[in-house]
Amino acid sequence: MKNIVILISGGGSNMAAIVKTAECERWQDKFDARVAAVISNKADAQGLVFARDHGISTEVLDHKGFASREAFDAALMAAIDRFEPALVVLAGFMRILTPGFVNHYEGRLLNIHPSLLPAFPGLHTHQRAIDAGCKFAGATVHQVTAELDHGPILAQAVVPVLPGDDEHTLAARVLTQEHLIYPRAVVQLLQKR
Ligand code: NHR
Ligand code: GAR
């Protein structure tokens, strides 16, 4: 069985899109794969409710309880490795990961970032795209490397920036596309493995 572990920090709508696609497309039968666990660094992450309702193991590991990033990442690795994951999927996960963590999951660690990388790595991407006068924005699925938002690109989706957009309207437009490309990118990797 190929176990997928998904890390979230908030709403978890990308996680939910992957779980729903896995159910609809019967990933268990087709790829011998399943979403085995959802782990959040925030106890109040809304996505945890959805995951529990879908029979998925959930865990909360609050980064504030650790003295250093290294200590948090070591605990996070221990929690993830109990599921012997084939893939670890960051879905709105908001903590930068140490090189030790990234190396441990090399080749099986994915992120979705809400910009057309290499434009706008880091935070507040939608406001930055609007401020720069971009006519198009989007999202990027990439492999995670030690350098933030710089790993090999697996998929992208483009949306227009419309007159009158603010960061919320643009984020919502981008998010609908994220829900389409992220499950597809996961399937591509499952088929390779
Ligand atoms: N870790 C590594 N090493 N490489 C990447 O490419 C990563 C990563 C961890 C997360 C997601 C990323 C995004 O898609 C991601 C990619 C958080 C921050 C951040 O600054 C930046 C980028 C991403 C995620 N986090 C602050 C921190 O101090 C906390 C911000 C908060 O809690 O709101 O870790 O955008
Ligand atoms: C998504 O837009 C994702 O690309 C972005 O946060 C949103 C999470 O939504 N990720 C980041 O900004 C990572 N720093 P979700 O929790 O509903 O999937």
C-alpha cells in the first residue's frame, strides 16, 4: 500500500480535493494508494474535521511546543514515518522545513504554492501579484527542496487578474484551479512509483 501523508495548517481545501478525488477515482484499487494521515501544526485547522469525517487518521503537532525548528521537524518526521509514506504532500502547510526534513523525504515531498513560480516565492503572493500589475496569476505544484519554493515544477495553472481584484478575490480564483491540478499531480507521481 502506498500511503500518502498530507500536512495542513488551515482550511485544508486542497487536502479535501485530493481525498475526494482519491475516493471518486478509486485510487486504492487503481494505484494501491490511500491518504493515510493528515497532520496539522494547528489544533484548530478546519481541515482536520473533514479528514476525521472521511476516516483518515489525524494528528496535531503544534510547532510552538518545540524549542527549535530542528526539534519540531524531528517530531514531525517521527509522526509521518509511522505511516511509511510513499508521498508527503504539503497543502497549505505554513512552516518552513529544515534541510534535514527535506532531505529525508527527497523525491517524495510535494507542495502547492499560490503563484506562478519562479515569480513570488514566499508569502502574500496574491497582493504582490496585484501590486506588480500582473495580468495573470496562478498556482504551482513543485517538488520541495531546501531552498524555499524553488524545487522542480510538476504542474501549473493560470488565471487572469481582473480589474477590481483584491487579494481575496484573486486567491479564490487561484484556489479553484489548485483543486484541479494538485490531485492530478499526485496521480502522476503515484503512476511513476
Ligand atoms: N520548506 C522548504 N524547505 N522548502 C519549501 O519549498 C517549502 C517549505 C515549507 C513550506 C510552502 C510555502 C508556500 O507554498 C512550503 C515550501 C511557509 C512559509 C513561511 O514563511 C513560506 C513558504 C511556504 C510556507 N512560513 C513562516 C515560518 O516562519 C510562518 C508563517 C505563518 O505561520 O503564517 O515558517 O508558500
Ligand atoms: C492555498 O492557496 C495554498 O496554495 C496556499 O494556502 C492556501 C491553502 O488553502 N499555500 C501557501 O500559501 C503556503 N505558504 P487550503 O488550506 O484550503 O488548501
